[in-house]
Amino acid sequence: MALILTTHVGSLPRSQIVADLLFAREREQPFDPAAYDQAMEEATNAVLAKQAAIGIDLPSDGETSKISYATYIKDRLTGFSGDSPRRAPADLQDFPSFMEKLSKAGGTPTYRRPRCTAPITVKDMAPLARDLTVMKAAMHKAGYRDGFMNSASPGVIALFQPSDIHPDIDSYMEDLAEGMRHEYEGIVAAGLTVQIDAPDLGLGRHMLYPEMSEEDFLRRAARHVEIINHALRNIDAKRVRLHICWGNYEGPHTRDIALARVLPELLKLKIGGLLFEASNPRHAHEWTVWRDTRLPPDWVLIPGCLDSTTNFVEHPELVAQRIETFARLVGPDRVIAGTDCGFGTFAGYGAVHGDIAWAKLGSLVEGARIASSRL
């Protein structure tokens, strides 16, 4: 085993068959449930086998059965119906002609974002149980013992799917946290690591709270962290990793809050690993933040060593250099090589072509081997 392990943020390219089935189900079109389940199982087996063939050490199920990383919760929690209005990130609004170009290019996925219209309770954990069963079987076939599964943070659900019934966002997130707690605990009880996807701690600055001052946003981020920690209260922190994101899209990102500003709140998270963007042009310089930060004793850093919005395949030597930078700061035993974000955040959509996404992951593995040999 290499000194530096490899992983990714979770979502991976889905086949057209899988995407078509997910959208047919989403649009309540007729479909064969047995054929649907078989297709998801076959796709999950394939995605685990491909990760193993490439050499990824800590795999996921690629979020195969999820249409997106946040809206899937409507199938697991009660209280969601209808649709929510779309809000563009503030940085894109600053460049309206570019935003219009993106819209006309058809790069925006179209699917429902049900809003909260009724009380939140656990609706059905059968979809989670099936995902866990299918993934664990696929892991066994591919020769894996360890893996992770993604789950949405209360804040990111609130970001994209507002509530019509709660008096404020805090009470909404508290109800979401209690509902999602069952999923978080279920993933860990199945023997996997749970990954909390929390773009609300980054992207939320210019989407959920764009009108706020930076100081006010940091106070809101602190509350988001408290709610996440409460939802994780029954789970060993070593079995939890969290991903912060500033938006997995190619754009100016001139409204992104700096990692250095939000990091003091992130350090309060009861987690064992933090995944963060470290390769795209807006955040690659922020490795210096860790030079001046005292890492929590049980934390592992999982920096993005691949940009998830470009079809450039990073050279393995560049990947190795990125890994070595972090390894020298916190020690090679506290670094896992990851990706900036997912490669299939929405089913059927992705800035990176599917075949190229896999080539990029191959470069990640090779870069980790180079770094391991030098470290």
C-alpha cells in the first residue's frame, strides 16, 4: 500500500442508462422497478470495479442512485413537495453575459428541487438500506474493505430547498438535522465512513446569505457547524469526513469567501477528515493557510489534487507536488489525496467528460505513488 492513500469527493460519471432511469423516476414516468434496481446494482458494481482497477484506495458508490447530492432526501424524509426557484451564485450575477451564455449552453440540469411544505420526519429508510447493501456487495467483489458514502448536510438542503413552514432557517436546519441523523448513523452502522457534503459552509456565503457582511456570514457558519455536530452526536468522529465546497462550476468565483476566514469555524467540526478545494485557480494558493494552522489531533486533510471543472488531465508530477506540499505541512500520515469536488454532482451532467474524469483519477493515483516514493 502506498504511503499516501487516494479517494475523491464521491459523485462519479453515471451511464446514460442510469441517468435516463433516474430522470424517468424523478418525472414520475412509467418504469420497471425491477429493471431499475438491477440497473443501479450493475452500475454500482461497475463503478466500484473501475475504482479498484484504477487504484483508488477509499471508494464510494459514485452516488449512482442519487439524481443529485441534495434533492434525493425527498425520498427519505417527509415534508417535501413542489419545486424551488433557482438562484444564481452572486459571482455569476456579476457577469450577466457569461451567465446567459452558460444558460444557453444547456449546462444547467433541470430537475425538481422540492421545498419543505410539511413537518419533517423519517419517511423511508429502505432506499438507504438498499444503497448500503448494494455498495457493500460491490465493495466485496472489487476487493475493498473500507469505503464511504455521501450524505447531505442540513445546511445544503436548506440552501437549495427552502422551507415554507418554519419561522426561521435555524429551526428548519434543526428539523433537517434530526431527520438526516438517521441516515448518518445508518451509514456508519453499516461499516462505512459517512461523508457530509456541506457546500453551505462555502458556497452558502454567496447563495444562501449573499446580502450579509462577511462577519455576519461567519456567525451563520458557526451555527451551521453546531447543527452538524449535533446531528453527528452519536457517531465516532473518526468515522466522519466532511466536504466544503465553493460551487462545482467553472466561473469567476470572485465572491468565494477565503478558506482562512471560514477555517476557525471548520476547526470546531467533530470529524476525522476534511475535504476541500486546493487545485482550482481560486483556491490553489490557500495551502499556506495550513502552514499557520494547528490541526485538530485526530484530523486528516484530504486536499483536492484535481480540479473537477476542467477537462485538463493533471500531470502525475503536478499531483505529486500538490500532495507533497500538504505532507510537509502536516505529515504524510495525515494526508489523503482527493479531488476538488465530484465528477457527477447531477446525474447526466458534468463539466468533465466521463472518460476524462476517470483519466484524471488515474493521474491522481499515479501522483500519489510518486509522492509516496519521495516521502
